Amino acid sequence: MDILIYGTINSVALALMALGFALVYGISRVPNFAHGAIYVLSGFITWTFLRGLGLNYALSIFLTMLIIGIFGALLYQFILIRVRGIAISEIIASYAMGLAILEGLRWGGFKGMSYTLPVFAEGSILIGGIPVDYQRIIVVGIGGATVASLWLFTHYTRLGLALRGMAQDERAALMLGIDSDFMAVVAMAIGAMLAGLAGILLLPLGNIVVEAGYNVLILAIAVCIVGGLGSWMGAVLAAFIIGFAQILTVVYLGSHFQMVVALLAIIFTLILKPSGLFGMQKQLEERV
Amino acid sequence: MVNTEQFRRERLDRGIKIRTDGLYALMSWRELSYLTLPRLILIVGMLLLPLIVPGMYWQKVVTILCIYALLAISFDFLAHYVGLVSLGGAFFIGAGGYLAAILNSTYGFPPILTIPIATLVGAAVCTLLLLPCLPLRGVYFAIVTLMYPLVLARIIEALDILGGTDGIVGVDSFANRWVEQYAVIAMVLLALFGIRRLVNLDIGLVFRAVMDNDQAVRASGMNISYYKAIAVFIGSALGCLGGACLVHIYMWCGISLFALDFSILPIAATVIGGSGTLVGPVLGCLILVPISELLREFGTLRIVFYSLILMGFIVFRSEGLMVYGERKYHQFQRWVKV
């Protein structure tokens, strides 16, 4: 029972971490290696508003999301757009950006155990005899709501449809008058906000540490590869596979092996079905 | 300021460049020196480097610089001649380093044996571990290589094998510091000119073909994965060589061998020095390593510093210093009326 409950919670957490990465890659084909850094950065910005400036928790979350969204848009507009389509440069530029943020935070003194965000609601309830704290239930709730609203957004709004159109065929989208550069900026902003949302939801469960940035990046990439790069539904399904696999390893082997599970998942996927469970990139499979 | 409405910049090869392309290079001392002087400056400069830097501390820096240069050459070779972007230089360093340390401290092999064995065996291990990802291109390969050093460090920490977090202490050092310095400098020069020669051989052409159009290579009846495996073996051998030397220099081996520095600095050096030139990465290391050494007291700010340099160069000046220098050396430019 506890495997089921904590597996679900872990899976939703993974899905939250990976959605932003999957979205940005799916739409603009830019692998955002600064994803983990944005995740941690949002935690620190919220902390600064909350503890440094003494603002209301809800207000600081709102401001953080706004800032992170703008930051993502600027990052794309001024840096990534110049290297778009050059695979090596995309990876190196976004990875360098992420490193600069993370190591900058570390240098700025944000390390150790003293930086924590408060949980949204104290206390816990019993589900099937297992105590689960409210924060984790909120994570599952908001995670589900995010996936649902993303689906609605991309299927029923003009902007969302334009984003999907661009993801499917950029040339055709351009011919129909969709500004692909602007759409990519929007996608990056949404992706950054999703990373920020994941950070704000998940960081209260532990300390804000810089290392989390690297772990989140790796987990997000693992989920996206297993699910198939560019496929959101695949990412959600893969999050459940990896999430449960991780919880099973923690229960039967020990918590040190969580990362190894992610790596093994990537390697097995790449060997067995390189385009992932629901890979959009059929040409990849042909090329392999 | 020239009016670019009416004028265009035209670049032409210098006469001496054209004369030295063929057998006429042997015509006079001027042509000969035009060809050999840049290479001689590099070789003599590298050899003199330990003698001209002040003090033992900076001599140590020169040695570390050479390790980074080996890694940078390996990155440049894999990324720009085979098309495999490896973000995990630390993985190669760690594999070579740990092997050398184990061979030395457990089995008592002297450095002269551990370094070649660690290089070859380490490269074989790296190639074997990367084998499943070899059919992949671009992003995927980069992702997997990025994960390997992090995960290996985690495994060593978790299982408490190979010395765990304390590392392996008491590794033998080189006979003396001059041997140490000139050994690594000689290795860098050998690696540099060796890889330059290699990429112009037939197999180098195949490597480049794999990068440019792997389908064409397949259509010619060649096995892409086989050639990629050879390239990864060569690239990782350079990295493992660096790692093996590093543990003998530090006389210690631990999970800091998997540190990010080893992954990011060689990439930054390659981008700054000039991608795809092989000399560029060495030049980039000559610039970056001393700067990062001067910034040592700022801690992790160094990483911020060279990530920002890296980003700036890759976005705004992606050709790098060496390509720029070569162009100035071989060509002149003038304004012509349209």
C-alpha cells in the first residue's frame, strides 16, 4: 500500500519536473539544459521574497512565477534563439547558463541546511493506514491539475493550438501565419514556469540545495527520453514508470540507487526503443 | 567607416599561402618558416613553459593545464570530427584515474606501467559503457555522457567501494617534478599532432563522414557504430591518460575526479580557442586555466565565470580565437566596390 501511495506521489513529482523540459523540446526542439537551474532558482527567489522581504507566501509564489516566466522568455529571446538548430551550441549554451545560475547561487552563499520553504499546509492524514502529509497531497493535486490544464490549453486555446501546430510542422505553421520565434519564446516561458512550479511545490519537502538542480535535470531528461522526446503524454507515463521503479528500489535496495534507476532506464530505452515510448521523432528511429 | 552600401569586404589568400600549399614550400627559407614557425612556436613555447613560470606553484598549474588540454583535444576531436558531443570529460578522467590508483596502490605497479595500462583499459571500459548510446546522435549522446560521471560518483559514494568518500590515498608520485612536467607536456604535443594526423588519414575521412551524413556512410557498407566506437576509444584514451597522470600528480584519487570542472573547462577552452582546429583547445586551456587559478579564492565563482565566457563565445563569437588567427595569418582583406 505504501509503495502504491508513495509511488504515485513520486511519479507525479517526476512528471512535474519533466513537463517543462518536454514542452520546450517538443515545441522548439531546443533541449533546455538550464531546466534544473531554473527549478532551484525559483526556490531561491521565493525564499528571498518570503524571508528576505517578508512578503505573503501566496504573493511571493505569484511574483516568482512571473519573474521565472520572464526570465525564461529573455533567456530564449537573447541567447538560445541565436544558436537554434545548431545541436552542439544549443546544448553547450543552455548547459553553461544552467551552470552559471547554479554555481552562482552556491557562491552567493545559498548552501547548507538553512534554506527551507514552509509547507503549504501543516499536518497529515491517514490514507489506507499510511500517514501522508498535506504537502504531498497538494503536489499530487496540483500536478494532476497542471497536466489537465496543459492538455486543455493546447487543445482549446488559440495560443495552445498554435504551439501544437509549430511542434508538428514548423514550416506549415509559418505559412499559416504563426510567428514561430514568438511561439518558441512563449513555449520557453511556459516551460520555465513549469520548472518554477515544480520547484515551489517540491522544495518545501526538503532543503533548497544547489545539487537538486543537477538531479532534477537528470531526472527530467530520463523521463523525457523514456517517454519519447517531444511527447508530453509519453513523459507523464514515463514519469509513472520511473517513479514506481524508484520507490521499489528504495524499498528493496536502498535510497542510494535512485539515480542509478534513472540512468538504467535511459540506457535500456535507448537500446530497445530509441525514440521512447511515444516518440514523435520517427526519423530518429530510422537513423539509429 | 566604410559605407557598406557600396563596398564589400573581400578576403583573399596571401600569395605565400598559395605558394606553400605545394612542393614550392621548399623553395626558400621564407616559405619554410611560414609553414613551420607557428608549429615551432607552439612546441618550443610548451617546452619552455615550465622553465619560465615563476615558482613551483605555477609549475603545478602548467601540469594541470596539460591535463585539461588533453581533455579538450579529446572533446574537440569527438565533437567536431566525429559529431559526438561528450559533456562528460570527468567520466574519462575518473575511469583512468581510479584504474591507475588501484593498479598502483593495490597491486604496486610503478607509474610507468600504471599510466599506459590505465589509459588502454580505461578507454576500453569507457567505450564499453558508452557502447549502448553510440547509435545516438547529438542531444542524446550529450545527455548520457553528462549523466555517467554524476551517477558513477553516486555509486562509489553509496556502495562505499574504491575508498568511498575518502578516496584512495598514498598513490606514488612521478620520479621528480621535471619528469612529471615534461611527461605531460610531451603527451599533449603527441596527442595534438597525432590526432591532427589521424583526422587526415582515411579513417579520419570516415569519421567526418559519420558526422556529416551517417546515412551515406551506411550506404557505402560501413558500420557506423564500429567507427564511432573507435573514435570514442581514441577520445576516451586521451581523457583516461589525463586522469591517470592526475592521480600520480595529486598522489590521491577520490570522487572529486568526477567533478564538473573536468567536464566544463575543456568545453569552454575548445569554444574559446576555436572549434575543430585541435590547436585551439590547447590555446584555450593556456588562457582559461591560469585565469581560473587566479580566481581560485572566489570558489565556485570560477565556474560561473567560465560558463559565462563560454556562453558569450558560443552565442556571439562561435568561431573562436584560433580560426580568427588562422584567417588573419593566411588571408588579407580589402574593401571592394560593389
